[in-house]
Amino acid sequence: MSDGKSLQGFSQGLCKGLGRPGPLLSVEGVTKRYGARIGCAEVSFDLWPGEVMGIVGESGSGKTTLLRCLSGHLSPDEGRVLYDIDGQPTDTLTLTEAERRRLMRTDWAFVHQNPRDGLRMGVSAGGNVGERLMGTGARHYGRIRAAALDWLDRVEIAADRIDDRPSAFSGGMQQRLQIARNLVTGPRLVFMDEPTGGLDVSVQARLLDLLRGLVREMGLSAVIVTHDLAVVRLLADRLMVMQGGHVVEQGLTDQVLDDPQHAYTQLLVSSVLQA
Amino acid sequence: MAVIEIEGLAKDFTLHHQGGAVIPVMAGARLSVEAGECVALTGASGAGKSTLMRMVYGNYLARAGRIGVCGVDVAQASPRDILALRRDRLGYVSQFLRVVPRVPTLEVVAEPLLAVGEDRDAALARARDLLSRLNLPEALWGLSPTTFSGGEQQRVNIARGFAHPYPAVLLDEPTASLDPANRDVVLTLIEEAKARGAAILGIFHDAEARARVCDHEVDVGAFTPRTAA
């Protein structure tokens, strides 16, 4: 903050009541092909701190491919994914393997649809949460166990289950444990692939409530892939609709759902069964 | 300058799955609401009152025109700027309560205050104050409003809409399913908001309520496009 220019920019941000320096994630023209077939094509968007972006579309629309490209699990054929590291937009595709691993262990989190993909099933619940903390250098056993207990409590898993393995948990509990394991390091960006898929409706509601609270309290940014329009309406600030690998429409979540412009979005919205 | 200022506003719906029919629903809409003023939208059912309100909130897209709200042109603004506007300057009491199931009523009402960074205790105190003024039994505050009656849900919606002192407020039938006592509380809340300088745009089928709180009326029927009939 030594030069006047950045101070001015900072105070302008505050005057707008928002104090946001720049996007956390900038996606520029991301394209991924599987041979001649398109996975996702020319996807661009900015995600700002504290914002939740929803991505909807039917199976095969490219939403999961896009999520995997954004989160470093797949390399796109074209385009860039810039992430704010210490105020510098950094191309995550040019990071060294070690740098990328560190990012994925600390500042980023990935919540899989199937908790088995995000948990170590042979390790206790406390171990699952503590392991991610140890990955960031924590070594003090008492403090790691205390942090694990705190997080189990936040995701509503009773303290006396800390030494049980996740295989003894219900699907909803496993999903909450996966969330605790991911968020214990205080990440700034969370990728979620169908986080409520495969859960009972009552368990979904509980998870939605939990996620919304965490997003607000921790100021998290998130990218959520789902096919459930009710989930994005309650969780996402903004929405992208994908079809055949392309983003066909994007905007404010409620605007896209209530006044859809594209033929495919109109079909998607009008196909939802009324409960 | 007016807090809400609308000029040349037009709206069509294109129905891609019904032969691509384009239905013009509004053209040349204009109105303004000053600070401390309440303006009622009137017109027959289907004239476009709700459509106009939804456009002001950014929930429907405009085809043409300008929708100035607290200096932001909602017709042109990015989603991020509309989100910021909704968070701190533009409130909306809709007819329907849409909340995450399981969240207690008190939290639902306090949420807009927490979103602008209000201290948690102060936000909850304000929520309690509003819910007790609106005569919602205290036994219900810890429960999710999803199972409440229509009138109870509406009061939760109103409490939530008045929790944060927005400079601009949209009200869609705020007194529709209320008994006389609660109706009076809501009209008093509207008067208090006007007194602190809020600009209010509303739909009120209740003519007496309109006479009590509204400074003037805008007939939305005048903005119905004259197309090949």
C-alpha cells in the first residue's frame, strides 16, 4: 500500500461499499476436447470473492469436464485459468506440480458427489479431517484433534463418532464429513460436483443449510455443478447453463431461472416437476 | 434525483418452444420515486404490474430502456453489481417466501442484516423486534417458516424485507393475507420507512391501504404495447 495508486484503488473499492480488489478466479476461453468430441468449449467467466457460481446442464453437457479443468484435475487444450495468489492473478496451468498440490491442499477444496472419492474410508473421521491439516504442516496432536472435533461439531457429527470410520456412517454423514475435511484448512475456493446428489431430500436440505452458512461465515467462493435447479436457486448467486459443451446462457441465478432467454434453458426450467 | 427512475422501459417474452412466439408485454414505461415517497402500481390483472416490479429487481431482463435504482442502471448492470445493489440498497418483499428448509425464522429475518455485516446480536435483536411487532408467536421463531400458514409466512417475509433500512424497497401485495391488526402494523412499517427517506414502489390491491401510504399511482395499463390486436 505504499504507492498512491493502489491506495486510491482501495478507497474507491471501499466507497462502493464492497472493498473487492479483483476476481479470485478468471476463466478465459477454456476448451477441452476428447479427440473430435468437445468436452467444453470457450468458457469464460470471473468469480469474485464470496460469490457462488452454479453450473447446470444435463448429463454430457460438459459441466463436470469444465469443473475438472478449473480445479486442475484436467488440462484444457486451450484457454487460461487465473487464480489470485497473494494479489497476483496466476495462471494455474503453469504452476509446478508441487505448487499446484499445495494449492489443492490448502486454498482450494473439492467436494465430490460420492463421498468415497473424497474421503479415506479406512481412516477414522477425526483422521480424515486431521490429515488435511497435517498436509499444511500442522504437527501438534492435541491441536489437530481439537480442530477435528470443532469441525465435526460444525457439520453436526457427534463428538463420540470421531474414532469411527466413515464406512460406518450414513451417506449424508459421509458427505458432511467430506465437507469438514475440505474446509478445515480454511480454503478460499471450493469446487463442488453434485454435492447433494444421491442424498434423501431431508438430508439435502440440511446440507444446503450447512453450506450456505459456511459460505457466508467464511466468505467462501464456490463453483457448484449440479443438475438440480432448486439447489442452485438456494445456493448460487450466478448461474451458467451448459449444453453440448457450450455455455448457452449466464446471469443472475433467479433471472436465468425466472426469465430464461435461451431455448434450452426454457426447456430445462419448464421440465421441472412441481412438488 | 429520484431514487428509482424508469424511462422507455420495454419487455418481450420469446417462447422458443411455442413456435418462437414473441409476446410484447410492455413498452415506453416510465415512472419515478423520490426519497420518502411511496408509489403504487395499478392496472387490471395481467397489465404487467408484477413484470415491472421484477424488472426493477433485476429478476426479469428488459428489452430496452433504463431502470435507475440508487444510481445503478439495473437494465444494463452486471450480475455482480445487481447482487451488491440487492444486498445493501434495494429490498423486495415478494408474495412468496423462498428459503432454505430447516433454517429457523429468526435467522431468516436476520439474514439481510448479517449479509451487510451487521453484528450478529444486533441483527437477531432487530429480527425479534420486528417479529413481535408483527405478532408472530414467539414459539414459532425457532422453527423453519416452511410449514407456516400463508399469513404467517407473509409476516416473516415482511419482517425480513424491513430488517435492513434499504433506501429503495419493492412491495408486492404486502397486506394481502393479513388480519386488520397486522395490516395496520405493516402500514405503520411502510410509514416509518418513508419517514426515514426510503423510496417505495408497491402493488396494493387493498384500496384503503393505498390511500393511507401511497403518494401517487401509476397505471401500468398505459404501458401495454399497442400491437396488431
